[in-house]
Amino acid sequence: MPAPYAIMAEFETPAAVLHAAEKVQETGYRHWDVFTPFPVHGMDRAMGIRNSKVGWFSFIGGCTGYTTGMLMIWYMNSHNYPIVIGGKPMFSPFYSFPPSYELTILFGSFGALLGMLFLNRLPRLHHPLLKNRRFALATHDRFFVVIESTDPKYSENETRRLLETIGSKHIEVVEE
Amino acid sequence: MDDNAAIKVQAPPVELERVPLVANQRGIGWLSDQIAGVVEGKTPGWWKICFVISFTMMTVCFVMILYLMSTGVGVWGLGHPVMWGWAIVNFVWWIGIGHAGTLISAILFLLRQRWRTSINRAAEAMTIFAVMCAGIFPLIHIGRIWYGWWLFPIPNSFSIWPQFRSPLMWDVFAVSTYFTVSVLFWYMGLIPDLAVMRDRAKTKIRKFGYGLFALGWRGSNRHWSNYEKAYLILAGLSTPLVLSVHSIVSLDFSVSQLPGWHTTIFPPYFVAGAVYSGFGMVLTLLVPLRRMLKLEDIIRVRHVELMCKVTLATGSIVGYAYAMEFFIAWYSGNPYERFQFFETRAADPFILAPLMHIKPAPYWWAFWTMVTCNVIVPQFFWFKKIRTTMLAVFVLSILVNVGMWFERFVIVDISLHREFIPSNWNYYSPTWVDICQYLGTFGLFFTFFLLFIRYVPLIAIAEVKGVTPQADPHHPLGGAKIGGGH
């Protein structure tokens, strides 16, 4: 028999899973997660999740974009092959602003999306939970609390008992 | 659940109750079933008919491009001084239509307009396909399409670089960024819904296909936390982007010296017009779709009504801009400006031309079609009766886009055909190639849109679930399995 990956407890409503998450957090588990069909309001606080770091990725992307735009235009129109056009200056931050502005947004957006995927360690097409049939309901209308076996406090009986007392009607062990 | 009983949440008084965003107290699971059912069910007959027509028209689009490439831009009705004909009109028109999608997905998100969730996916798809149609025109209007790469900063041995002092180059960056960011935003919103499709899939191909693009999304709350932040940032970035795109498109005109183009109010006026036409297109698409796909409980009459209100607001801004253009033309005292607006645009043969003792304007009918459709038509949306009558909304929404097409025609071609020197004047008419090329882009647009509604959930499932009352754990119904009346 394969090693257990985690214990999975099913809940039927957002309120129930929110209270369950509060209890699990209080008990001191660390390698655990809540799975919901949509982001549940207040869940981050209940799980003790800090503000996401995606913003930094986006910020660095945006700065890179703006600098790239300005340097690119300076290099092309003023350094590598300067041509006088309409008596306008070879380089000016004003005419180079619109393309640099667009590149700021472009790189910032890539930063946000790729940063999100990186922080979430996605794409990951193979995962023990995705093999579990019942777990497919996590994208439908059920809510799951999953406590991983790598958690220092994990013990099959203790953890199961905790999840039962919180009010889960369906608990099962997910295999690796 | 015991500690929850201590918190007594009172329902709001009846007069403050809002119309629920999802009708008939539907549960969360029902939303998945209904929306995914559109993709999973049998292909409807009307879909096949529409697809054949659209595909044929799309072929016409490509044949016309081929004809243009093999012969030259002479196949269009261009001729001095009108060197920007339908191609630029269509470009601005299509890109304007795209703007509603980003407005709905980004600006309404920042403004916490929760009704956007029912319509944002389809509107974003509309944006992407409209920008694709738009992108064709500037590329092919250069005539020698094989030199199109000159527009992009690609290193080459001749050091031929794009000339960034021209607003046309700004446009290249604005439009390509707009397309890319719209696709990113759309795709990111799709990830949780593709996971829904993956988990429901009955066949191996579907499981693999949706599973691949869902990137292994599991609905983890630690993921949702990053996801929501990234979504917020993308909305925050898309908002200045959408405002900048049509502003930069308008700079293509307003930076020049031509009366009728050289106007400082162009950026906000173009953005308002773009949002107006975009909402027109969203209504044209969704009013019939909600009925044919049985999504009336999710895209409610209330959603249509709210969209009508946005159309009314932006349409009125457009009307104000028209009035301001005329006022400034008169107030500036510049004879060329006055000539452009009063004698070249507005002078109709029945009232104004006889009153002013001048010859009627050659394109007076185009100008007055524009005014009728863009100034008068949206005013019907003041009436609740009209906003809630789907047939009326559908017809008016089409008139909105007729009007907006004529607006671009008026700006681009009427301004060009009579400029400073009378010996430079000419009358411009399109050729059959112009017309077929334009109709062909409808084929392209609808082919992609039909494929979209058939293969991708056309409503953001996860987002709509999130705005139902039973999705909020702090709401009195937070524990309910079915939705309530609030």
C-alpha cells in the first residue's frame, strides 16, 4: 500500500470550512490547506496567510519594462542611428513615454501572472489530490481541509479525530 | 456552528434589498452544471448554422487580404487626399469595441461592481477577438505587408529602427500590449474554470485538454490568496492600459494639423466612444445568447439594464464631445475649423445648408447617421421599460455600433476629403474590396466567438459562485446549501 499523502476532510458550506480552518490553525498544524471552489472571504485570516508577495514580481516587472522602453528608444533613435525628424530632439523623455508606459504595463502584467504561478508552484499537472475522485468536487460545490502527512503534528488517528470533532462528515486518507 | 449562533445578523429592510445576482436561489453546484453544460451538451443547430456562415465570411476576409497583397492598395477606394480609408475606420472601430471587455473586467472590478462576474468572461473574449480584427487593418493598409516587421524594434544589419517620435509607433506598442495583457487577464481568469471543466470531464481528450491548460489548479486557498492578489494587480494595470490605448489611437489623429483631427479633447472623447461601442457589442452578443443558452438566471435582466445604463452614460459623454467640437470650432474663430465642422460635416441639404446659404456637405448623411445613432439612440435608455425589453435593447445596441462606425468614418474620411486647399478636394467612395474586407472581419470575429462559447465556459464559474449569498461565510445564509433571496 502506498504511503499516505494527507488526510482530507469534506465540508458542505463555506461557514463550516471557515470554522474548521480556524480550529486547525489553532491546533498548530503547519502543512495543511483548504480547498474551495471559489476564494472564501476571511479564509486567509483564518489560516494565518500573510499578504501575497505577487506585488513584488509585478513591481519588478514594471520597472524593467519602463527602463527597457526608455533605453531601447534612446539607443535606437538617438545613439545607434540618429536621424533628425521635424527638428525634434534626438531623445526626449516625452515622446518615449507612451511606448515605455505600455512596456511597463506589459512587463508588470507578466510579472503578476508568472509571479502568481511561481509562488503557487504551478503548473503541476500531477498531484496526489488530483488522483482522488472525491476531491474533484473541490471545484464543484464542496470544501476540503487537507492536512499533509509531512506535518510534524500529523498522526492518522489524532488528526482524524480533530477533523471529526470539527464537524466533517466525510474523512479519508489520500494516498501518495 | 454553535459559536456562529451568537452573532445575530439581521437581514436588511425590504426596500434596501438588492436584486440577487443569480436568480431563483440557485446553488453553487447548479452554477457549474449550467455553465459547463453549455460546453458539454450537444452542439445546438443554430450554432452550426452560424458557424458555417461565419467561417465562410472569414474565408472572404483572407481572400481579400490575398487579393490586396497580390495587387496593391489600389484595389481599395483610396485616392488623394483620402489615403486613410475604411481600413483605418475599421481599425479604430474594432479596437473601440474591445474596450468594453477590459472596462468590465478591470474597472468594474476595482469599483467592486459584483454584477460584472456574469458577463466579464464573454466580454473579455470579445475584446481579444475584436483586437485581432482590428490588428489586421493597420498591418494590411501599409500595402507592402512583407515590410510589416519594420514596425517592430527588430535588430537588423541596416540599423533600420522604428521612429518613436511618431504616434503611429506608440500605437503599435499600445495595441500589441493591449492584446497581450487582455489575453493574460482572460487566461488567468480561466484557470480555475478550466479546472472545473477538467474535473467534470467524461472523456480522456477533454480531461487532457482542459487539464493541460488548467495547469494543475486545485483550488487551494494558499493559491487563491496569490491568485486574487495577481488578479487585483492585473485589474489595476489594465485600467490605465485601456484608458491609454484609445487615447494613443486618438493621438494618431490629434497630433496632426488637419482640421477635424487636431483636437485636444480627442483622448477622453475616444475612450468614452470606445466604451460606448463596446457595451453596444456586449449587449448585441449577450442579449440573444443568454436566451439561447438558457443562462437567464445568471445573466439577468438586471445585468442587461446596468449595461444599458453604462451605454447611456458613455453615449451622453460622446454627445457632449460632439457639441464641444462644434463649440470650439466656432469659438476658436479659425476659418478652417469652422469650415470643417459646419460646412463639411453638418450642412444637410434640407435645413442647415439653406439656412447658412451654402452648398450641402457631401457626406451630410454620414454625419447625421452618426448623430442619430450616438446622441439620440442612447437617450432611449433613460426608460426602464426599454432597458428591460430585450428586443428593444438588442436593436438599439446594433444602432450604437452603426453610429460608432460612422463616427470613425466622419473623423477619418470627412476630415481628409476636404482640407486646406480646394484644389486638393476629392470625394471618397469604397470599392467592393473595402466592403468585403470589412464584412470578412465579422466572419473572423464570430468564428472565434462561436468556438469560444462552445469550448470554454463563457461565464466565470468560480467568480459567479463567489458572489452568491451562500458563498459568504458571514452572511446569514453562509451555511445554506441553496441561495436565498438576498
